Amino acid sequence: MNTLRNPEIQKSLLVHLALAILAVTAGWLHDKYTAFCLLLFSICYILAHYLFTMSRYRKLKRLSLDLDAMLHNNTPIDFKRYREGELSILESELSKMTLRLSEQAAALASDKQFLADSMADISHQIRSPLTSSNLILTLLMEQELSPDRRRQLLRELTQLLSRIDWLVESLLKISKMDAGTIVFKRQPVSIPELIKQAAEPLLIPMELREQTLDIMPSIPQAQFLGDFTWSMEAILNILKNCMEHTPTGGAIKVSFSQNAIYTKIIIEDNGPGFAKEDLPHLFERFYKGINSSEHSVGIGLALARMIITQQNGTLKAENRPEGGARFVISFYDLFQESNIQKG
């Protein structure tokens, strides 16, 4: 009898009763036999309609309980029981919904684990230089410290603070990209000027390492549509990686080319190259390869790939046949194609 409390069923019964009364009244005006037949037919019809409605509502109630069990107890639903009539449409939509919920739950669990791992990596990366900085500050407080030793400790402290500053700034950039708050400009970017400005901060460290930087421009007018500042950040991180893995007296070579489909930039060094097991993980955050230095953080290449891919580009790493590492950057948003379309 709980079904009769449903407002929709009450309205339906009232409508059917009113129609039955009208039909019986009309039949009575004709003759008693017709009125009796119409009354019997109306009673059977109303009972059948009520029974079918009750059956449908029982299935909906069962489906509601199954959904509640799935949401709260993670219990799977057997949708084969709900493939009758209009319930099949509802079943189809609910199947999509449960699949989407399962995917979102898995994604949330993965994101939660990734966040926990990232926080552990970040805390470790920041804690190490902070611990060293505190130790240096303790040593600097000693009164018997010689001027030369004090200057050495101050240089080390400056390097540690610079490392922390770079780490925090890079993490903020990655976070902004993950959040989608960065809007990349779409302006013509000159490849020779991009490489020149990206390499400028590394010229003095490379000179101290007796390394050479060879830029081989094959197309001086090569350019693409992108963001100059962010692209320079990506190139700088790649050049820095090459510099750190190139031995004293080594060389870093940059070349670029352009065709009707893409603009390609190739950055190579003559260092030890990549270990075979490192190649699939080079662009993962906080991944440190076998040949990485103790000061490596493992986010420079990850940041570079994020910047390049968000500008319709690709970045891949490989070993040179003659030895050393090679980074291949391709930008597919060409400036000359834009001009052709405008023309």
C-alpha cells in the first residue's frame, strides 16, 4: 500500500476512475449490459495498470538501493536485471555514470598518491639545502674563523640559497601549468634569438668548465608561433642539463631546421649520454638518472617538456650513435603557415 502514497500514482488512479465513471455512465444510458461490460473492463484495466506500475516502482526502488550500495559500499551493480522497457534507457545512462565514477575514483586515488609522493620529494629536496645552510650559519658564528674560510662558507651558502630559490620558482611554474592558469602567447619567435638568450646565463659556467657552445644556424629566419619567455625557459633547462653532463673541455652543439610541417631544434653534447633504463623516465618529475649529480633535483626536464607540449610541440631524448646525449624539439605551430592562411 506504500505505492498508493505516491502522488503520481494517486493522480493516475483518480484520472482512470473518472474515465471509468464516465464510460460506465455513458454505457448505462445505452443499456445495462453495456454498462456492466464497461465497468468490468475499467476495473480490470485499473488493476492491471496498478500492478504494472507497482512492479516498475519496485524495480526503481531496487535500483535506487543498488546505487546507494555502490556509492557507499563500493558494491557493483548487475544491470542485466534492468533491461526491460524504458528502464533500459536509464540503465544505459547509469552504466555510463558508474563507469565515469569508477574512473574518477581511480584518478583521484592516483592523484592523491602522486601528491603524497611529490610532497615527500619536495620536502626532501628543500630539507637538504636548508640543513646545509643551517650548518654553514653555525660555522660562520665561530669567532676564530679565518677570512678565507668565511668567504668560502658564504659562497657555499649563496649557492644553497640560489638552489632553494630555483627549486621553489620551478615548482610554482609547474603548479601553475597543472592548474591551467598560464596563458601562452602566440607571437613569432625567432629561433636564433631564442637560443642566444637562453644560453646567455650559462656562458660563464661553461667557460669555467672550458666547454664550448656551437650554434649552427641553417635557416637564420626560422621561427614559430609561441611564447618567447617560456620557450627560453625550456631551452635553458635543456642546455643546463647538457652542461652538467658534459665533461670539462667538452662541447655542446645546437642546430635547427625548418620545413613546411615543423621547426626542429636539436641540442647535443659529447658527455656519457643516457643510461638505457633512464630513457623512459627522463621527463618524469623528480626523477634522477644514474649519472645525475648530487645537486640534481629532477624537475628541469619535466618543466621543459610541459612548456614545449603546451605550445603544440614535442620533446624527446636519445643517445647519439657516436656518444653523448641528444634532445630533439619540434614546434608544429609555424609562423609562415599563419601568414599563408591570412593571405
